[in-house]
Amino acid sequence: MSDYGHPLEFGSFITPSAADPARVVALTVLAEQAGFDLVTFQDHPYQPGFLDTWTLLSYAAARTSSVRLAANVTNLPLRPPAVLARSVAALDLLSGGRIELGLGAGAFAEAVEAMGGPRLTPGQAVQALEEGIDVIRQIWDTDARGPVRVDGRFHRVSGAKRGPAPAHDVGIWLGAYKPRMLALTGRRADGWLPSLAYLKDGDLAAGNRIIDEAALEAGRKPADIRRLLNIGGRFTDAGHGPLVGPAEQWAEELTDLALTDGVGTFILASDDPDDLRRFADEVIPAVREAVTAERSGTRTLAPPSALPSASVAPARDTASPGARPGAPARKAGRSPFAVTPTPDDGVRLSGTVVWDEQTRPTGPAPDPDRTYTEHDLATGRHLIQVHDGLRGELAQIHDLIGQVEAGTIDVGTARSHINTMTMRQNNWTLGTYCESYCRIVTTHHTIEDRSLFPHLRRADPRLAPWWTASNRSTTSSTRSSRVSTRPWSRWSPPPTACPACGTR
């Protein structure tokens, strides 16, 4: 086990897509607002579908104020180290000390060569990277006397002036996987930055050993090198493998990586704003709390049966949808009805009565003799998720409006945040087809209200309004009074017409 005691940090790994630059920047702003410590972008200068990473970093630094920024990782063969050193220092000074330097030896030799860079063997690439680090550190070291001199095989600097110095001690993190790169990390770097998707079981522990040994041989402490990790996964209701499951499973697995493999910085690779928010809201606080408790000796570990397995994905049909990993298994392939609408939170933004809640069909109680497959339940769960997502984004819009009114954020920041939302993306996608879309939705709901629901009500007496059977003698005035005090719909107030096309 290796816990280097590093303070935990969390970052995002955003694709620098040239197809939608505004979205890339909006995701960066969102990450800062959500509380991430770091935002990173991959650097592949030969990729025409990507924005230039250092230009993007400069723009992103101007649009943010607190989050740190880095390339993940910089392609050194196409970034001359002396020029790169001054670029990093300049941006660090301009941003108030918020730039870090991820470095890579250049994995795609053909693409590098096609862009005019040198074609190097793996061994040569490692040597060139070490020489580049020497150049960069000398440029930054303004306390040393004399000009910069590096007489390397691949990088030669003869008499360049030093400076400027960065605003803070910029960390150099190496994207390393093979023994020579790992040893270089231990000797010369400030951090190790691999991607979990490229690692096999045991690679983190083996990499740590090589780095630690190289650090000790160089007279350094193993804890001098921060361990960072690019991660990816998927949030689901139940666990289906490593980092595929509910937020609780994510938190448990990342906590184990921190305490067992010494990872101090987790960087989430995702361009999904909902994933970024969920990671920030549910995973980060849980991991911080668990690691702090473990280090202080106050953590209470859950029994093994309650923890998800990182090596064996649970069968999809052995537990109810939404059940946490480790819950008692039910009959394989079948489960009781377990689709439950999200409870009403009671929040009302208007006193307007939209419809009579007492006439809403509530549905019969689940049939105890009926079981449902995962396929049977999927549609109901999906419908709930869609509406929950829309409600969540509406709540975020209300919150943003409140922040603008309070003066805590400006209109541009609020707009950038809204631009990452699903409903905004859908609006852009629909474009000129908004009117047709709204009319289809109106037709859909009208068919339900006038045909489908009445038919179902006639076919099954249990779908009648809940008060009908026991209150048929209630007077109209009494019913009216009862309706007026009934809690209003969660969708309050609803739009009376589409603001874009006027369709009701």
C-alpha cells in the first residue's frame, strides 16, 4: 500500500473540439463553478479537429479566475522546450499562478513527423524529454547565474537568457507508462500522469515502485512526486464494473485508489456537463471525507458485502434497478415492480392552479403476483430520468437568475453555464424546426389527455380519480374548495406557449 499523503485534488479532462469552441470554454467555466481544482486539455497539434491547446489554455485562463489549467499532456516534440518554458511562465504570470505543465514524449511518431517534428525511437524520445525538462527548468531558474546552456543530443541551448520566472513553482507532470519514462519521472518530474484506461491490474503499484526507487537514487523523497490519474466511467443506477455504477461506488473505488495506490489527483475525462456536476456534487465530497477519515484513523469501513466489486461486474438482473451494489439478490432475471416516480419536493414558484390534482390518475397498486424483467422496467425508468433531468436544469436556471440578481455572477457567466445544459443543446439542435417539434409535443400530449388516458380510465376502474369512489356525494363547491388547497404541480408555473413559436 502507498499513501503519499498528498492533499486530494480533482480535475476535468475536456476534449478541445474545434467544432464547438464555445462549448469547450463553457465546460471549463462550469468546472470552475462546480469546484474542480484543475481543468486539462489534450495536446495533439497534428489533429485538425482540435483547437490548439496552448491558445485554448490562454483563452480559458482569461475566462476563469481560480481553477488551475494544464495540457494533458503537452506534445514536446512539436513544442520547442525553450519557447514552451517562456509560454508557460508568461501564462502563469498572467493567470495569477494557475498553470501546470503536463509533458509527453510524443506517442504518435508518424503524426509528429508529418507535422515537421523529429521521428524518434522510444528510447530517443525519453532522452529528448529529459533534455527538454533541463531546458525548461533552466529558463525558469532566474536565481542562477549565467545563461542557459544545455548541450543535449536532441535539444541544444547555448547562451539563452533566463526568465521570466513563473508566478509559482509550476509542476511538471509526465505521462509515463514504460520503465524508462517512469524512472525519469522519479528522477526529474513533479508528478506522474497516466490514464487508468491504459493500465492493467497491478500497473499502478508497479509504476509507483519504479518511480520511488528512481527518486531515492536521485536523492529525492517518493512523496515529492504527486500521483495523478485520468479516469473515465459511467454513472448508472447499479454497479456494472469499475467506475460504472452509482456515485457511492465511484467514491469507494477512488478512495481505494487514493489510499492503496497513492493517487492524489483524479482527473475526470468527460464532456458531459451532467457528469461533471454529479462528480463534483456527489463523488468529490465523499472521497475527501473518506480519505480524511482513514488518514485520521476514524473511518468506519463498510462490510465487504456492501461494497461493489471492482473486478467482477454484477449481473444486470440479480438486483432491483437503482439498488446499491451488495444488496440482497433477487430471483435472476425477474424483480418486483421497482419504478418509483421522483417524490414531489413541495417547492412551488407560483400559486397558479394548472390542473386539478385530485383528478390525476394514480395507478393501481403493484400486482404482487406479477414480476418484471429489466426490459419491462427500462422505459419507465428512462421516462423518470428525462423529467428529472429537465426539472434539474430548470432549477439550475432559477439559481443562475438568482445569482445574477444578487450580483455574485455576471450575465456572461450565467449564459456560459446555460450553454452547457441539455435543453440548450437541444434548442441548438432543433434550430428552425422548433415550431414543428413543439406542435408534435402538443399533439402527443393532446392525444394522451383526450384519448389514451380516458380510455385507460374506462378500461380499468382502478385508474379513476382517487376521490371519486368514496366522495361521489361531495358537492361541487366542496370539491372546488378542496382543489384550491391541494398542492400545485411540481411544474409551476408552466409555459402557456412556446416562447419561440407561440405553440401552446
